[in-house]
Amino acid sequence: MDPDLDQNLDPNRDDLPLRANTSHMLVRHYVLDLTVHFATEVISGSVVLFLETGRGAARFCRAELGTQPSPAYTNHASGLECPAFDSASEAEACGGMTGGTLDKGCCHGGMQSSTEADGGAQSSKEEAWEVGTHGDFVLVLDCCDLAVERVEEVDVASVPAMGVLGVGGGESSCDWQVGGPSTYLIHRLVSMPSSQWELQHDFYSQCSRAPTPPGGGDLLFCTDRWSLQIRKRGVQTPQAFPHALRIWYQTKPEGASVRWTRDQSGRPCVYTSGSPINNRALFPCQEPPVAMSTWQACVRAPSDCVVLLSGENEARPDLEKTGFSRWDYHVTMPMPASTFTVAVGHWVEAKAPPASTAETDPDTAAETEAQAQAVIPHRVFAPSCLLQGAAVTLLPLLPPCLAAAHAILGVHPFPRLDVLIVPPGFSSLGMASPHIMFLSQSVLSGERHLSGSRLCHEIAHAWFGLAIGARDWTEEWISEGFATYLEDVFWAQAQQLSSQEAEDQCKLKALLRWRRLRDELQNSEEELQILRPNKESTGEVSESGASVVKHALNPGKSFMQVHYLKGYFLLKFLASKIGEEQFLSFFHLFVHKYHGQLILSQDFLRMLFGHFPKLQRQGLTLEAVYADWLDQPGIPETLLRGGEACFQSSLLEEVKEELVKWIHFGGCHGKSRKRKRAGPKVNFRELTPDQLVLLLELLLEEEELSVTSLRMLEKTYGLQGRDAEVRHRWCELVVKHKHAAAYRDVERFLMQDQAMGVYLYGELMLHEDTRQQALARCCFARAREDMDPAARAVVEEMIL
């Protein structure tokens, strides 16, 4: 990979730099001790990092034993080819990002304010950072919008309990020779077998509270726009660098990793947003996916709040004398730091209504016990005003959806699940993290079809996206394409559909996705349509481990579905060549083999082609899949050739019949001022939610629809009470035909369904109708402060 990979980036709209030098040192465990302050919208506290030297650090072991350090390394800790740090070239050494200001800290001072007036003090601190820089090893962590106050070494050897790990005199490892007892003890600690995780976590906890070494342990540090850089004066190799660090810091209200807002009941809350910059504005960390780690976290919050976190345990609050409650969580399965998730608010747990006699008879109880493995323990939380809706909608759906996933893929990767209805400004319908799932309030409206399919989608991410992750985040299709494909499979099984009913439902969903993909590719930049933009270089990183995520900072990308849809159709295409039953059986083998690992596209495809030699006998090659599906924009030729003819089903035929009725109805009454008394009454068929979505989409293609038709549509299908997907299409019809009587429906959608309403603003502005434009601006003004920053940026561009 080009060492100057991020020199020319536009940091506001283009690629996201992953600056951590993971090839040199890897974080193996985080211990977070945080306090949530709603009054100032700040999270403060510390994070302790337990590190091991990485594979790329071997050269430094050799250097310590007699070989001189490589100038190429000692002069670019960030992985970039650049001279040693000095005042003129510091920005380049820190990544070449334009517009970034360095904040320098030293062993006698912490984070410097941008308003610091004492130029002499600032100058002395810059000198303190620069002295000895030419030979010092620099640890680079991903960091953004954090006020770092102090970085210090932790004296692990001072913890009495660590004595049981011993300091074996026969050790010959470089770490032991160079790093001393503390480094060796940390190596022993992070290498403890998983069966001893409780003892291991107790050691981590004790070590995280250990003092600094005698004589002082404060380390030099500086921050730029995207990273925190740490060094210890005179330490030139990763092996000799401290392997346990404590970083004291606080978040900033504007940090993009956390959302400070109010829930639907008007109570303050905060949650991690899953933004393109992941967690680097929540705590200093290593963001590249290869940096797999475990963690434990203590979060203190006001005593009337509930703290939910991606932890394996169901934490219970301990009330402290400060009036705050303490919640402790832990994770024993190594995961990327980006998957760490927290939500603090006045959430209330939804409870199922009392079980009926039929539900508690002996046979049912026995069946429930038998399915214990298939249905992991789960809870649902929501603001008080949405509690009943969450209980009625989600609690009955979770058991069949979880059981369906278990039937297809086997044992659940995580032992429990919390589901939280997040505030209206949440930017999508759902987000999956280890042990916790965020859902938009939009899934609670209408029938259970949308909520059920969305639950299935997020449950699928437990396997694809979490237990198995992409080694290069540019390959989003590995998680989103698989989750979209499995969503249909899980949901059909959860509904207990017959094979024919399941096939018809899946074909109708495929048609809707085909139409969405076709429209999106016609109205988006070609470079954003490629599933593997780095092509054969996918997964490659610089010598230090630094890399970039292509287009991650482009605000429009977060609202595109090309990775979902093209990935889904690639899997549909492969299933058609193999047979769905065999294809799903292969999934079971695949998740078993790659559980807990990071993969690239070729890992899946090579195993698939190896397992099914008939693919090559059919003339299909790996190279053709890469070329047609992954490495170029647009619709793949094989998908384009089939077109809509591939999606014929009885459900589609029913929609076509209804469409003819509505066109005829509009023709009879569309231009007449008086409703004709003559003529037979039209009997409209009941439609499923997906059928209704398709019908409304087809009606959107009609040039004119009368007010009478629109009113009849709303009355016939009760559109205001339908799910968000249906109401979205209804709002599009209202806007297109300037149906002013239903503008209130549009207003309600923009306020309550912000996860789906972004492009509706553009449609309101497109027609240059003053009333519609005023409606768009009024709704945006009301929702602006609570909107997701990416959504806000997109809407501002539309309406200003």
C-alpha cells in the first residue's frame, strides 16, 4: 500500500484514516472507568490499555539485541514516509491531514486549551515533546474530539496478586529481556486461557488501579485531528515501550461518536451513534478491524438512569455515595473496538403481559425448555411513552426470530440480547452490536411485518458483521449483504410459512429491492457503487498497520443501500446456481469455520467454490464474480439480463390486478367534479405490507392521480396507520400530486420517522412549490437539533 495513502484526503467528505500502528503494538484489553455528566454533555474518566507487541515489531527486537533501528521506522510511527517530527513537518508526520491542529502534552502538563495565552508555556511543552523524538518509538491510537488530560504508565508489577503469574527465569522472549517484569506479566495476563476469564478480569481490574512506577510514569503525548500519539523519552522499540497505559480524558459534546439528545418522553439520554468515525470520539483506541480486544467497563450515571452496554452480563446498578449508580459490564470474546456500544437514559424495561393458561400448560413449558438454546435471554427497553408499543410489538416477535436464526446458523454467537428503542434522531432502522440492538421507533408502527423483518436483519448481524467481521471495512457487503439475504430466510421461518408462501414472499421482496437498486444506481456517484473499491489491494495496510476506509466520511454514503442490495443479489445469484437448501447448509459450515475471525470477500468465495466444484463446471469463475459483482459500478450483467421477469409470483400478479383497478378508478373519477352514481362498486383486495409498498410505487409512476383516487387510497388501506415503509410511499404520492389535505401525514413522517425521511425533504424541494418548500424548512427547523449529523448535513444541502 502507498505509504502516502492519506496525504490528499478531504477529511470532511472522503476517506476515513485508521491511524493506529497496529503492526507494532496491539491492544488486547481495555478497562474503562467512565462517568456520564448530562449537565455538561461530557463523559469523563480513564481507559487503561493492555498491549502486546505486534508482528511488525520483530525488527525492533533484533535491533535491541545489536542491530541499529531502521530509520524508515523511527521517523514515521504513523506508517507515512516523512522526516522526524519537528515544528515544520509535524502535521505531515501525524498523517498529512489538512486543517488539523496539534495539541501537545508532556509529563508536566495535560491537554492544552485552544485559548491558552501563555505562549512560553506552550513553547516549552512543544519542546518537551520534540526532545529526543528522532529515535523514540511512538504509539499511535485513533482519537478524535477528545480532551486528553494525562497519559501515564501503569506499574503492573506492583500488584501483589500478579505474583501468581511469576517471572519465569527461563524465559528468552524479547519482551522479557527488553520490557522488564511488567511487560512479561502483561504477556502472561493476556495469554491466560479463556476458561480462566473470571480470574483474568479480576487481574485486569486490579492492574487498572495500580500506581505509576516509582519516580514518575507520566508519558509524553500529542493529538492531531485523527490520532493520539504517545511516547516515552528514550524508548526506541515497541518491546521496551510500556505495555499498560492509563489515559485520563473526557469527551466533547460535539464528538461524533456519541449522541446527546432527549428521548421521546423528553428525558436526557446519550448513546453511541455508530458514526463513520466509530468510537474514536468515545475513547482512544485502535480502530482497524484487526485490533481485536476484550473489554470491561464501569459506567457511572445518575441513579435514575439505566446503563445498557455491549457486555455479556446483565449488569445491575450499585448505588454510590455520590448519588450516581455504577454499572459494570465485561466481554470475553475479542472484538473490534468499533463494536463497543453504550446507551444511558431513563429507559424502562418492557414486560410481557401475564401468561395465559394455554401458554403455561406442561407441554408448552417443556417445549420452551427444549428451545432454551435457540432463544437466548432477551430484554426490551424503551422510553416510558413507547413502552406499551415495544412490549406488544417486539416481545412476541423476538422468540420466533431468534429461534429461526438458530435453526439456520446454529448456536447464537452471544449469550444474551438487549433491544433498545432509541430517540427519533437515530439515523437508521436498526444497528446491531454485541449483546445489544438499537431499533428506530419507526419499527413499532403498523403491522408487525417491518419490525419482524428488521429484527431478523439485526439478528443476522450477530453472525455476519460481529462474530465474523470484514477485515477491510470497505467490504461492507460482507455484513450488510449477508444480513439482507438472511433477513428473508429468518423471517419466513419465523412466520412458519409454507415453502410456496416463503418463495412468493421472497420474490416480492427481491422485486422491491431490484427497483430500489436500479433507482439508486441511476442517481449516485459511480465510485460509491463499487463493493470492493480497493479491488486486489483490499485488506492491505501500510507497514505500521495504518489504512483508510474508502468514502466513509462522505455524508451521502451512509444513506445508500448499494452494499446491502448488490451484496444481497450476489448471494441470490450464487444460491440459484447451487440451490437454496444447500447454500444455507454451507452458511452453517462457514460460520463454524470463521467464528471470531475477520474475512475478505475471497475467503467466502474460495470456500464456496471449493465446496461446490459444480460452479466452475457451470462456467462460473472467481474472477468473473470479482469483475461482475465486486469491482465495478452499476448493475451486474447477469442481474440486468434477468430484469423484473425473475420475480414473477402470485403476490406480484395480485398487485398488478389491483393496479389496473386503481388506474380504472382514477380514469372514471379523476377529472369529474361529481362522483358518478352509475357503475359497479370496485372491490379492492386486501394486500400484505410488501404488496402495498409495490402498489404505491407503481402508482407513483402514473402521471396523474386525482384527489378522489388519493382519498380513496388512504381510506381503503388505512395508510396513516400502516408501517413506515408504506407511509413513506404514501408521502411520496402526496408530495408528487400536491395533495395538500394530507400534508399533515408528511409532517408527521418527517418528525417521527427521521431514519427514513431524509430524501423526502429533497422531493418537497424539487417541485418548487412554495407550500411544500415551507413545509420542508419548518420540519427541518423543528427536527434539526435532534437529527443525526450525517442526516442533517444531507438535508441542509437539499433545502438551503
